[in-house]
Amino acid sequence: MSQWTVLSLFSKMVHSLLYRSPDGNGGLYWALKNENVLANMIERGVKYLHVFCVDNVLVKVADPLFMGYCIGKGAEAGNKVKQIFIFS
């Protein structure tokens, strides 16, 4: 896992400290496997997982309607997208 300085929206260091952050969106999946997080969740009987990227400001965390739809359809994975219109 890489270490990056976590910055606030105004590019100021948060609490003036160095925090550990995932090394991009793919860092999460590495950590799930290599830090035994996935094995631990399986051991505890976790069936479903909602994963999103921190840079997705429009995400509805653990959206029950979307998760219920995916579970009801027996989907292994689901992806929700939103069309964005840019007016110039």
C-alpha cells in the first residue's frame, strides 16, 4: 500500500499529518486479499459487499434499492452509472 498525503478540498493537509490511503481504486482489492479481510468476511458469513471509489461523489452508499435489485437478480456484480450533461 502506498502512502500519500491526504489533502482537503482546498489542498491543505488534513491535520498536517501523513495518512495511509489506498494506492488508487485497485488498492482496495489487493488489501481485501492480502490483508485477509476477504477471508475474515467469509468466516463471519458476510454475503454481500458494496464497494465504491472515494472519488465518486454521486454514490449513494449501500443503496438498498440497487443492492436489493442486484441480490434479487442473483448478480455476481452490479454497476450503476449516471449520465452527466455538460452545458457550455
